[in-house]
Amino acid sequence: MTHSLSSPRLDEKQKIAWLRLIRSENVGPITFRSLINRFGGAVNALSALPELSASGGMRRCINIFSSNEAECELERSHRAGLRLIAMGEPEYPNQLIAIDSAPPLLYVSGNNDILSQKFVAIVGSRNCSALGRKMTTMIASELGTAGFGIVSGFARGIDAIAHETALDSGTAAVLAGGANIIYPPENKKLYERLKEKGVFISERPPDFEPKGRDFPRRNRIISGMALGTLIIEAAVRSGSLITARMAAEQGREVLAVPGSPLDPRAEGANTLIREGATLIRSADDVIDAITPLCDRLAPEIEFLLAETTAPSSLERQKTDDSDRVQITNALGPSPVSIDDIIRHTNLPAGVVLTVLLEMELAGRIIRHERNCVSSI
């Protein structure tokens, strides 16, 4: 089903079922999509979680998010002025749908009409230089004039400058915590202005306080919403380079503004350029780089919003212990393509997908972008 303005919406019952499923133990975005496809909807998938996780090797009952917990979360979101949008609904960011790990549900606050824009991500150093500030302002302003929205992570420095510059042309801030949590606190004034003119996005529940591990997870949404990610000043070990790596894994353009070899803030961007990122001198360079992606990334949704009682062919796949042993032996700590597992084991694709789904629900494997998995 193609994502379009005529897309249906989840009703309240479906939203509660979707929320329960994505908040249940070991259910990530990729697994969520697999479960929806396999069982025809969230209600059926929730019922199947205990059996699937037990088949995957879990020796206790899997923790399933209750209806009461889901209803309480939705009530908190209403009090905070947040709206919950589902993948497939018209407000959901178009380009984000195309990534493997797209969040099935997003909380938004502000002007969600902005989410229909084509975005460029701009990220960089929290402790930016005067030249970094000038370059960010110039490029964000020119991209806005050309009709592109700016998405970033609401951090100090380059992120905040990009948001501030793009307030009138369209900007989206992706938060690691709840969409009603101001972080960092010094961005309070920008938060109020952006809430009025821009839009905040989070996959986390309202009032969720972010921790260090939540920021890389947030970064995949920043890069996933954008046609390209532009790095303006970044140290070699920085969150900005994580965002750049995720953009590359998602098939998006990686762009970087070069800097002085003597400035440690430029080392990350210079390294990206040496490794093949597009060197950026102006907004025109950005537009030239991302234009080929504008039509190529027309997203399609792999599952329907409506619940159905018809199971997919995967539900009918039968597995046995010997299949599980073969698949377990094919896994290791390094990510491996599911296609390679199928070739290596010579098992039917449906069997491999079923066993991997069971193993993930049991907490035994990790999903990665580009259809790869690794053992824990």
C-alpha cells in the first residue's frame, strides 16, 4: 500500500493495540512490522507473543504491555498536547517509511504539516566555531528558500543553529526523550519558538527522560527523515558521525563541510570526505547531491493499517529443532544478512524468518539495518 494523503487512520482500539505491541518486551520496529505482516494485525500478534517467545528459547513469560498501561500513556500524551501518528497515516514523514527500522508510532508536537516537506539533516559539533555557525546559517537558510525542511536533533551548537535558521521555512526536531521534555534545558527559549513554528518528534512516551543510549537510537530517525545528512564540524568520536553512518546504511546521501586539519572539530567531517562523503561548499552542492533521491525514495508500506483475520503464509510455516540448530549455528556476534543465512542453511525463507522472529522475541538476536541480524 503506497503512503498517500488518502491513507486510512488507526482508530482508538487499533492505536492501543499498536502501542501495546511496540512497547512489549523485545519488540522493536522491524519485529513489529514482521508481526503485523504475519498475523494480520496487532491484536493477533499480541496473542501470539507468548508461544513465539517460548519457541525461541525464553524460559519465562514475555512481558506484554497491558491495555491499561497503553491507555494511561495515551492519556498522558493528551495532557501534554502530543499527537500520536502511525506509520501509514498521512502525517507520517514520507522518507522515514523507507528505512527498515522506522518507528511504527511517533508522538508529535507543533505544526505537523511541516512533516510533508522533503528534508535535509544538519548535525554537528555542540561546541562549534564562528565559521561553523556561519556555514550552518548560510546553508540552512538557502535550503529553506529552495523548499527543503531542516531536521536535526535539538542539541546545542550546530543543531540549534540549524533549527533557529529554519524556523520560518520548516524545521523538525527529533528528540531522544519524550516530545514534551526540554533537553537540553538551555534550549528552553528555542523549544517554545520551535513548538510554535516547527515540529517536535519522538518515538518515546511522554515524560520520558533521555539517557545516553537513547541518542544513537534517535539519530536513525534524523537520518531516516532526510534525503541526505550534512555534517558541519564533528569530532571523530561523536554522535554526528553515528548519524552519518546510519544515513549511509539507509541509502541516503552523506555530506560534509571540510574544515581545517588543525581543528579537532573538523576531523570527523574531513574523515567522512576522505571516505567518500560529498564535499559541500554551499546549499547548491547539497541540492545537487540529493536531487537524484527525490523520486527514487518513493516509499511503500508493507502492511495494512486495518486489522485482518487472514494470516500470511509465514504463519503456516512449520519449524523443528534441527532447523533452529542450523540457524543458530549460522549466527554470530557480527551482523549477517538474512539472505546469507537462507543460502547457508538451505532452508525455506519462511522457516528462517519464523525462527529469527522467535529468537528475537526471546532476546537472543539483534536486528540491524539492511536486513541483517546478529546473536547476543
